[in-house]
Amino acid sequence: MNGYLLDTHVILWWLDDPTKLSSEAREAIADADSDVFVSAAVAWEMAIKKSIGRLDIPGNLPDVLSSDGIEVLDINIHHALAVSDLPMLHQDPFDRIQIVQASLENLILITRDKRVQQYDVKWLAA
């Protein structure tokens, strides 16, 4: 069994146009034997972008995610504190929390962000 954590742009592409994702990423997300997660930080980032008019997200996002077999990974105190141990290769707090979540939860982070890929975390190119 594999576990994956979807970066913000990955979940947006999955919901809007999965063909924007690599075939490997699409297969991993769609695989019934995979545990697929999205960080609560992604919902937070999406909500901020929606509030400033830069993004439109479904009002029933939790239901949409659930129907696709995607679980929400909550942020806990261990995740939050581990961010302080990351080198400052990336400034984005949403990406930084996802990096530590993937690392601490032994998940593969699906992303196209080259800065994220510089960290010591398992990743799959989106």
C-alpha cells in the first residue's frame, strides 16, 4: 500500500483537469490501493485565495474529496514544530507544512514545485 499527499496545484488539477497531471500521478491518485491525502493547509490556502478572488472552489469540497477517496490530513503540533527544522529553501508556509507532513507521515508528496523537490522528502512529479 502506498500513501500520497497532494500539493495544492495537484488537487486543483485533479478536480478541474486531471490530464494536466503526469500519468504516474493520475494512476497513484486513482489507485484504490493507495491512501491519498490532502493537507488541511491546502484547504486553508485555497480558502484564502478564494476570499481574495483568485480561486473558485466547490462549496462542498469535503464531499468532493471524499467521493474521490481523498482524505484530509489534519495539522498537528508535531507537524507544526517540525517546520522549524527545515532549511529555508522554500518560503511558502503552506508548502513547508506539507513537506513535514509528508516526511513525518511517510507519505509521497505529489508536486511539480522544484523547490519542494530539493528537500529530503519522497516525491512524485505531478
